[in-house]
Amino acid sequence: MQLFTKTNIKPLLLLLLGSVSILFGALQITLISQGPEGAVQDMASPAYFSMPLPILTHIIFGTLFNLLMPLQFMPQIRAKKPAFHRLLGRFLILFALGFGFSALWMNQFYPQYGGMMKYMGIVSHVVVMLAALTLALVAIRRRNIATHRIWMMRLTAAALSPATQRLVAVPAFLLFGESVLTDAVIAGFIWFGLVANLLFVEWILRKETRSVSLNRAF
């Protein structure tokens, strides 16, 4: 199976974007393993050391999702290995639920930062994920593959929004320092990642619809 083909460009781009969160998660695990004495100041929340299970659950399930979800969008796997596609889909449901609910738990019980807009941004992020997952499952049970794919694209967009946030937040932090990370800015990054990813998916879907319409017309 060739990896670098035209049909695999989108899955590779998904993996590339997801690698941002994977690397960030690896850094967080490294800091947690060093303990509060060895952690770089302000790089790890004190709650990570007093109650590490939620953040570790979030990182592990999120990493597995980011690594494996792109495989679901590879046409060769869907066509030639449908059993693997279905089995991997079941695992991805578990991964999505794991990092989604752990995000809600941390948002509720870890020390708050970013204000109410940040809090609602995290809630909205997970609600969109769970809603898209539910609708994708309903569609596939009805054998509506096209609708299933659409909702899985929206689920993936929401799940990858933290990576998009970091693509903006990390350069801002490096350029302007910690002073730029006010509550309003933190909330803005979170909402930007979610909205930008969802709008991008809707743009792709509209583009595909136009292409199909033109092909039918000619």
C-alpha cells in the first residue's frame, strides 16, 4: 500500500496537525514524571501532580485518537480492509469518549483559568464532539455511509481543535511572553481552534458538493 498518494494527502495532513497535540502531550508527561520540583515553571499545573490521572487519561486517549483517526480516512483501508476499519472505529469511539470526558472533568475540577468563556469553550468543544459521534453512529447503523463520513469529519475537526489552538497560542507566547495570555486571549484561542476547524470542514464539504454537481451537469 503506497503511503504518499493523492488520496492519502488529507489523512497525512490530519496526522501532521494531530502531531502538534501529541508532542505537547509528550512534553506534559515528561514534566509530570519529573515531579513539581523538576517541572519548568508555569509549564505544568500543580493539579497535574496532586491528581495526575485525569490529565494522563486525557493525554493517552488523545494521543491514540490523533495517531489512529487518519487511518479511517484512507480509501485503501476502507475498501480493502473493511473489518479493520470497523474495529478501529470502535476503538476510536473509546478514545474520543476518554479524552472528551477527561477534558470535561478537568474543566470542572482543576483550578480555573481563562474565565467563563474558556470554560464554555471547553464544554462546547466536547459537546460538538459527542454530538457528531452520536450522529455518525446513527448514520452508519442506517447504512448511510455518506452522512456517517460527514459527521466523522466534523468529529475529527472538533477533536483536532486543541492542535489548531496551539498553532496560534505557542507562537504568540514565544513572541510576546506570558503577559499576552490573559483570560480573554486564552478563551479566544480555544474558540478560534474549534470554530476555525469546523468552518474548514464545512468549506471542504461544500467544495465536494459543488464538484459532484458539476460532474453530474456534464
